[in-house]
Amino acid sequence: MPTNGGMNIGRTVQSAIYRDGVYGHRPVVPTSPDALADAARRRMTRTGWSYVSGGAGAQRTVAANREAFGRYRIVPRQMVDVGERSLATTVLGRELPAPVLFGPVGALELAVQHQRGGRAAAPRNAEPALARAARDLGLPVVISSQASTPMEQTAALLGDGPRWFQLYWSSDDALVESFVSRAEASGCEAIVVTLDTHVLGWRTADLDLGYLPFARAEGIAQYLSDPRFRALVEARVRETAGASASGTASSGTEGEGATSNRPTPAAVRSLLSMARHHPGPTLRNLTQPHARAAVETFLQVFSRSTLTWADLAWLRERTSLPILVKGIQHPDDARAALDHGADGIIVSNHGGRQIDNAVASIDALAPVVDAVRAHAGDGGSGGGSGEAGSGGASGGVPVLFDSGVRTGADVFTALALGADAVLLGRPWVYGLALAGADGVRAVAEHVLAELDLTMALAGVSATDQIGRHNLAL
């Protein structure tokens, strides 16, 4: 069902579930976050589950993100007229039916590889299903750089629905420019620069399986569909061919610890995955070097650890879209981002996937909000789009929150601590794994329903009334 900002969605969704229960029907996906995750774990492939659910190191940051919400207690209030409630809000000048966005998730095809058609059909069952659910709900999608579907296809399926683009800053600046240009042409309304993944964290679940999806061409559809990236691949193919012809190509077997080049079933499956994902017929891709060269090129250009705040000005000059920076956990970084051209902040620790034993993201939220408010109050915002002055609780500069959000009560807590909206991540991916577009839609509706009911029980009828006074701080 569409999320109407003035509709009491909590009562509507709750009543529909109970009514269906009379006839023996259960919800499309479990409403309990733990049951939802457990059901997805049982359904997904081992590699898919490890990639989506896993975090860094001993998983302490993943656990901290969840547990920290329990330290912020919501205070119920009574005898307040909350008969009509609205979840509607405004972010970056765009009216939204609720303060929730579908956060960017890379290699989304991993969530659906167990569905009919298997790995071969997974890309077309990933972002397209998300887009259908988001379009029905009217909620924004933050399209990932590491998507399994080119952004143009996702944008077409979203129709008039809002969309942002999440950018991983490549080591090739021309590729960055190409991505941003394509995002603008695809109707994206903001660029989200992820700052905290310039190197991959120590992700033990993936390491123990020896599994990186990008090494099999999974989750690199934005690159394979990009003209600048294809030019880099062509250059690599020519260079490799020239080196081979001159006899200077490395055999790849130097050193005592070198891995054998003898084919194994796993290697054959990896090559087949590369061929399937590369544009063009699979058989042709198996006989030509471009598919493997594309993976090698991606692994070479992905991310850049030499970036400084000064580089943000370079990006600011190349787009008129609002720029938000994602991965902020310290007030000083929030201030620096605004000083160098950012229009908004996303407080996030990447769902615990980057640093083990890191601060829980929700614990970082209030200090960042306070810093942004003070900074904006001093007139120090460096935002360059001219659009960031609408809808931000933090002095006109929007502060969004990500990491550990699983329930409507979690959304309420983040809003109470000063967030203008939240990015929902793993829960909707679990819904996708269980029931495709219907699962994504159901998870989002469950979260919004609980948010609505929590507002009612806390004596709040609109999201702009939520504040720290609603928490027992």
C-alpha cells in the first residue's frame, strides 16, 4: 500500500495482519527483527548471508549498533490527541511520506541467488524488485555504486519515485565524473559520498569463505555499463596482449607461496560468473579476455585512500546536486565536511562492516547533530547546491542516520536524537531474500507501522514533534 503521510499506517497494517490471521494467513515476512533475520539466514546462500549480515572482526560493532538503542528509552505520554498522525517530512526540499530511505546495498544479487533462476537470474531479481516496492511506497532509494543493475534501469523502474546515488570515489577521477553525470541524467536528486570504505574492513565471515563478490563480477553493474570504465578495460586488454606478444607477461607462479594455476571447479564457476555478468553473450565472453579484464580493472580502480577534505571541493564543482557525506562518526568530521562543500551529513559506521569495536553509530548521532546545528548557526555551512536549507532539523542542514536500525522504535529514537531521516539497510534486504518486492514492501510497512504506533503511544502526532524530550536521557 502507498504510504500516505496523513494516514495512520500503524493501525492499518496491524489490522490487516490480524484480519488475515482469522483466515489462517501469516504476514508476508516476520514482523520480529530477529525472526526476520533468522528466516533470511535459512533461505539465503551461505555466501550471500555472510556478505549481507556480516561485519568486521569479532562482530562487536554490529552488536553494539543493535544494543546501543536499548540505552535510549522512549517515554510514553498520555491524554494527548493523536487520533490523526502524519509521518510526512521534507528532506532536501523533497516532501516524503515518511522519514525513511532504502539505504544503498552493494552486490544486492547475493540476496536473491537462491530464488528461481539462481545466480543467472539474480541481477534482474535484485534492484528491480527493490524499485517496484519503493515506487509503491513513495520512499527514496539510494542507488549503490556496487549495484547489480545499472542505475539507468533502476531509475526507469522507479518512475517518478525519488532516488539518490551513492558514490564510491574511484581512483580514476574520470570514472567518478562519469558516474555522477549518469546519476544526474537518471534523475537522482542527491549524491551520497561514502567515506568510510576507502579500504575494505576485515570482514571475517567473507574471509573465512574466501569470498569477495566483486572478484566474480557480482555487484559491479555500474562499472560494466559505464563508458569510461569500458575504455579502461579495453586499454588493459591491449596492454596485456602487447605484453604477452613481447614475452614480458608474468606467469603468475613466482614464489614458493604462489597459488597453482591448475583449474578447479571453484575457478571455473568464477570465470562463468564473470562471463555471465559481462555485457554480451556468455559463450563469447568465455572465449575473450574482456570479462576477466573488467574484474581486474575494477579491483584496481575501486576506492581511493588518498582523499582529503579538499577533494570534496573538486566534486562540488562537478555537480549541482546536493552532496551528502556518509560515514561520519565524529563532530569534527561533520564540521569539516560542511566547510568543504557538503550539503548534508549521514551518521553511519557502515553497519559495523568496517571497524570492529567501533563506537555504536547511534551514540555518535547526538554529538554530530549538535555540532552541525552550532556550525549552521554560525553561518559556517559550505553547502554549494542552494537546496540544503529545507527540511533539516540541524539548522537547515539535513543529518541522516544509518547503522543498526531494525524497527520503527529505532527510527523514532534516531529522530528523537536529531536525525531528519534514517536509512534502512539489512532488514529490507532480508525481506527481498524471503519474498522479493513483496518482502521489501512488507518490511518497510512494518517499520513504518511501528513508528506510527510508537508516535501515538509517546503522545506525538507528527514527526517534527519528535525530540530529545521524548527520551529518558
